[in-house]
Amino acid sequence: MKTQEQTDHAAGFDIQADFEPFNQKDDVFRRSWWDERIKSEKAMLFYATYREPLKTWRKADGFTQKDFALRNAAWHVSDIFTELKEGQDRREGFSDAFTLYREPSETKIDIGTPAEAAAEIKRVGRFFGADMVGITGFDERWMYVNKFSDMSSTERPNDIPEGLDNVIVTAQAMDYDLVRTVPSALSGAATGLGYSHDALVVLSIAQYIRNLGYNAVASMNDSALAIPLAIKAGLGEYGRNGLLITPEFGPRVRLGKIFTDMPLDHDAPIQFGVKEMCEECNACAAGCPVKAIPFGQPSTERFNQSNLKGVRKWTVDGEKCFSYWAAQNSDCSICIRVCPYNREYDKWENRAWLRLAKSPLRKLALWWDQRQKRGERMKPKMWWKA
């Protein structure tokens, strides 16, 4: 077994002596409910437009009634799960882990070696619709110190049961062409569908494991920071834009996780030149309309309490980022759209580009990307005509 230091090194983690685990209350989305410094009428309207009957829209391309209608429809399945237990002060999948299961079987099946079990779980995950599946160990550092309820504005302990020592991390790809229309309400349909698919995937995997006699808890945005676990599980590397960069879809993924006591082999972190590329490329920093993404080298700088303390990395100013989301009444993914890794890798020319990006000739890959003008915005009305 590798030591934590060896795994951290392989994952590219640079943990400092003053590191502190993160409190969910300080997440910028949670803060927008209680922190008067960023809580605003615009923020509340932003949230309301996702669930309340459509009342307002704009004539601007990408923000019409049809665009908002598709976005909200894409979120609908995820919203159903989130709202089922709001009467119990639980928003499952976002503030709280899922509890929507049948009881585990009383008979625990022999699943073979941890390596055999891991291979089986990955096959099952893909059957349920996961685009990527990786496995890592439970890591207390990335668990939320406390959870926070938007509804009651109260903190409470993280309730992931003890003994769930393995974490299955899933990734759902977002639609490439929808992301090309960013910024738009239409593009939010890619995010919403990612979450709706993710709910199905993580709940189904968790129930499969429980049917075999083991314990499993499904999770989306709740309970733990997903990106460090995904990096440890070998799904990708950390990018300048603060997102996971995968070799299959670039940063265009939504993440889920399942905590379980099923014995499983762990995947090793991977490196395919993302850090080196991000040091050369500043497309996300240059493209961010509110300058929330830093230029320069990774650092320990914190813009505000919504940033991790004690990790040397590229850190995004969540307050600036969220202010843009609230202003346009939809999420923003410009940093995903313009990222050179945001490609459709079923095409041979993009696979060739990735091989070049992995090599010492990555500057040539960056030049090629800029010549292609791949990251330019597609007019939302063209998506409807495609």
C-alpha cells in the first residue's frame, strides 16, 4: 500500500502545514443564503428561476423562454430527488447525502478479490450510464467538517457512516455543443442533465452494492469535496480553472461519489501534462468575464473563505464567479468552453491533439488549438437548428 505522501505526490497535491478541512457553510453557494456580503435579491432570483414557473425571460439569443424551458427540464429529475425530503430539512444530493435506498441484503455475497470487485463495479457503473468510474480510499481531509442547510441556516455534523473506507467516483460528460453556447441559459441544460444522470448513476450503484450485502451511500455535491477524490481515483488532473481535467472529456464533466465498505482495489492518480499545459495556457483566465481565475503559478493565496486553506494550487475567486452567475440568471461555463482540453475525443484529430499536448511539444498543441478557434462561442440559436 502506498503512503498518503506518495499518493499526494502522484496526485499533484501540495498540502501545507496550515491545511484545514473545508466547512460546507463556506461554499459560495451556501454563503449566498446566509452571508450578507454576497446574499442579494439577484442571487435569490437566480435560484428561483430554476424551479418556479417561468415568468421572465429575455429576447437575447440563449435566454428565451425556450432556452430556460430546456434548462429547467434538464434539471427536473435531479430536483425531484433534492426536494423529496425538504420537509425533513434535507436537500439530498446538494446539502445531504442520499438516503433513498432499500435495506442491504442480510446475505453478503463473495465478490472475489478487491481487484475483481473493482472491475465489476466499473462494469456496473458503465451499465448504469457512468461515463467514467474510478476508485480511491476514504480521505478525511476532503470531507466537510460540517454540513450546512440552506433552508434552516443551521450546521450539522457530516453523517457519512464510519467504516465506509472506499470511494467510487463517477463522472458524467456534459453535452459538447450545449457547452459551446456558453454563456446562455440554454447551456445550463448540459449542467442540469449531468446532475440528473448523476443521481441515477450513484443511486443505482449504491443500491447494487447494498443488494450484495454491503453498505453504500451515494453522494453528489454533498459531504465531501469531489475533485480531490476524483484526482486520487485516477480520473484526471487539476486545472487552472479549478476543475478536474480528464483525458476523455477535458473539464466537461459532473462528478458523483459512492462511499462503501465493499473491499475494492484503488486506482492510481494519473498525469498527462495538464499542469504543464496550464502553465503555458491562460485561456480560462483571459476568458473569465469577472477575472475570477488567476494568471501565474499555483499559490496558497485565498481570495476569501470560500477557498481552501493550506493547499498550494490554482484558486478561483468564488465570490466573483457567483456574482456573474447571479447577474445572468444561469450558470457560467466559459472556462470550460475555452479550455483546450474541451474536445470530442471520438474524433481522430482531437486524439492526435491530445497526444501532442502530452508531449514536450505542448506549445505546438496550444498554437494548433488557437488556430482552430475551437473555443469560440456558438450562437445558441444554431444549436436549435442543428
